[in-house]
Amino acid sequence: MSTDFSSTAQLATSIIPTLYAIGWALIHFLWQGTLVAGVTALLLMLTNNAKAQTRYAIACIALLTCALLPLWELMQTGVSSQSDAALVVVQTVLTGGAGTVELSLRQQLEIWLHSHLLQMVAIWLTVVSLLMCRMLLGLWWLQSYHQGKRGVAHPALQQQLDRLSQAFALSKQVILRVV
């Protein structure tokens, strides 16, 4: 029984700093993502008359940047450095140090964020998991259309589509279904 407890304790001590680091990376991504969105919107406005490929490349670079920023933040701050510093502040406040020291608004915000960070990460993970399930269900639903299991066949339109497919020299048959 004690080995289960010690392994659980070891797991908790290794996961919790990682969860705090993920939480701080997500918090920093709020302003970073807003900045990327603003720069992207400005670039898209400036390239309003440019080729579609240029505008598409700008949007793709912005999305890639948004995907990489939290990872970069995790690598820069490290898992333990930020969570340890915030933990010291929280412990000082909780042990009575706050009675003698008046905290600034920024420090109060950091303490509040740090005390609620695990809940925020849990909510974020839950929402991401639900959105992933929704996306997978949507792909499964589309796959059933691709296999011709949904929708109604329309012979006249299918013949026209077959002629177009031959004109474009498509190797696979395109199945038409009316939903």
C-alpha cells in the first residue's frame, strides 16, 4: 500500500509543475495570440489587393506562429522556474506574510492566477478534448458521405458530373449525393 502512495506522490510532484508551466504558457498566449492576430489583420489589410497565395501564406504563418508560441514559452521558462517563484509568493502570503506586507495589484493578480491555475488548465484540457471529439465525429460523418452511405443519388446530375470528371481527366469517380 505504501508503494502505491509513494508512486502516486512522485507522479504528482512531477506532473504539477508541468501543469503550472502549461498554465502560465496559456496565460502568456492570451496576449501573444492577440498580438499575432493584430499583426495578421494589419498585414491582410495591407495586402488586400495582393494574390490569394500571398494572403494565404500570411494566414498560415500566423496559425503556425500561434501553434508554436506556447511551446516556445514552455521551453523558455522551463517547468519549475516560474511555478517555484509563484509558489514562494503564495506560501509567503498564506503563512501570514501578507499581514505585514501590502501587495500590489499585479502581485494580487499573480497570486489569484497561481491559485486557480490548475483549474484553468483542467478546463482548457476538457474543452480541447471536447472539440477534438467534435472534430473526429465530423470527420466520421463526412467519411460516411464519401462512401455514399448518406444522401440521395441524382442520375441526371451524376451524368453531368461524370462528363465534367472526364473533361478534367480525373482518375477517380466523383460521387454526387443530394442532401
